Amino acid sequence: MEQYLLILVSTVFVNNIVMVKVLGLCPFMGVSRKLETAMGMGLATTFVLTLASGASYLINRYLLGPDLAYLTTLSFIVVIAGIVQLTEMVIRKTSPMLYQVLGIYLPLITTNCAVLGIPLLNAQEKHGFVESLFFGAGGAAGFTLVLVLFAAMRERLEGADVPPVFRGSAIAMITAGLMSLAFMGFSGLVR
Amino acid sequence: MITAVLVVAGIAVVLGALLGYAAIRFRVEGNPVVQEIDKILPQTQCGQCGFAGCHPYAEAIAEGSADINRCPPGGERNIRRLADLLGVEFKPLSDEVAEPKPKSLAVIDESLCIGCTLCIQACPVDAIVGASKQMHTVIASECTGCELCLPPCPVDCIAMVPIEEDLGNWRWKYPANPLKAA
């Protein structure tokens, strides 16, 4: 149990996928302008990432193995794209409400490199099935946390008196950099 | 080598079958009216209607929250077809989405001007010079093309002349109709 907790802490704070591993920057910059959209994107990513971690573990363990390790990237991309499509269809049918919230973000997730990065890291670190799931869920939780925090800051920045040259993306980049520095403060807490 | 091909092909086949099955099993019956409207729209996805694309616009029409006359590429023909489909009155293309007028300049036909000074009083930027019973003229560099001087002129001697675009006055265009928040 303790190791799973450590994985969660590690992925959310210490090895945060966005701030420390610098993956998934596109949605991080793109969808963080409003708090609600950031929440939606975070939830959708969490959902897909957890599923993708599990599925890619199964593929890697039982289908590819060490002989076909060079196929991991290729097959993971295919599987993730498939899962995202499937998720979209199922959500659309079963829960129109949830589809309203997550719908437009689901196709975006296919191209989110964090979603590919975490299964690849799983394969690299030789995580077990449950470990993979926790790693995926934790990574996604970290992604959501950072996205929501960043969106909240950007909403405040809207009203702030930013010098004209720094307005828009420039101040967002600076904010992201400062936030990344803050997350560096967690390093060494867990491996 | 063969195993690699087989494995990748196998993944693709399984996923394809799964998605194909899901497409049938989880098919969502969309609003058929939306599909019909979407078929009529020109699918240019230009966003000139103020929606993010043709399908969102079709949804808005079906919902009744948007008028049928907001699609410039479709033109009158499409508005007529939409009016037929939905059983509503034909409307000319909405002004809100019509092409913005080209930037132009007021020019006074000096042979017709009677020197009434009415246009001088109307001009908000003092771009017209002249005096009572004297010929008036427009200072080209000051004129904003606001057209406020046109209605007061009793002899209709003021014309709006479009300015040709050249390297000196070309600018990036603003989007004609800002997108509505999704």
C-alpha cells in the first residue's frame, strides 16, 4: 500500500508530468485560460490516462514483451487513439451531461504527449499492472492540479496591470516558469 | 519480423473491430433537423456566422437561437433552401455578417458645392475646410470615412471613394465577426 501512496506523491508533486518532466505543454498553455475548461480537460485526461496506462501495460507485457520492445511507441499511440475514440463514443451515449463537459477535450487528448509519455515511462520503469494504474492516475492528477492552479493564476492575471510588452502569452510563459521553479522545491521528497 | 507485423496488424484489427462495433452499439441519434441543415450549409467552416463552424451554426439554427441569414458564403440561394426546409420566411443576408465596407474617403465635387457649410458642421474630425458661400474641400489625411457628411449635403456633391490598398496603408485584418464563446 505504501508504495502506491509513494507513487501518487511522486507523480503529483515531485515528478510532476508538466512542471518537472515538461510533457503535455500544449494543453497546459492552450486550455488554461478559464478555470472551468481547465477542470474539464483535467478530468478527461485523468480518465483516459488511467485507462491508457492499464491497456498499454497489458499490451507491453503480453503482446510485445522484450523481443518487440521497439514497437512500444507505435502500438501505444494506436491503442491510445483507439481508447480515446471508444471513450468518446461510450460517454456520448451513456452520459450526455458528461459529454457536454468533456466532449470537446477528448479528441485533444489523443495528441497530448503526456498521455503517451506516461505509458512509455511505465514500460521503461517496468511497473506492474497496479503500479501502472497508479502511475497513470497520479500523473493525470498532477496534470489536473497544475492545469487548474495555472488557470486560476491566469484568470487573476487578466485583471492585473501587466506591462504591455508582457501581455498575453509572454506573461503566461513567465508564470509557468515560476510555477515550475516552485515545483522544483519538491525534488528529493520521494524518488 | 513476421511477429512484429502480425502484432501490429492484430492490434489494428482488434481496435478497428472494437471501434466499428462501438459505432453501431453506441450510435447517438442526433437531431435529424441539424443534419439536414448542416447538409445545406456550404461546409466552408469559415466562422463568418459567428459560430465555430458549420455544424455549430446548424445546431444553433435548429435550436432557434440563430437566424438563417448569417451565412455569407451560402448566399441567398442557401437562405432560400433553409427557409424552405424550416418553413420560415426568407430573409436577406444579415447586416451583421455582411462584408465590412472598404475603407473610403469623402470627396467633394467642387463644381457642385454651393458653400452651405452644413457638411463642415457635421464633420466630427474637422476634416472639411471652407467658409460660407466658398467652395469646401476635404483634407484627405484627416478624413475617417465616417459618412456623417453625406446626409446634410443639400446638393449631394459628396461621394465616398474607396481607398486602394497599397504597401503604405495595408494592415492585418481583424476578424469580421468575433467568434462566440463555445
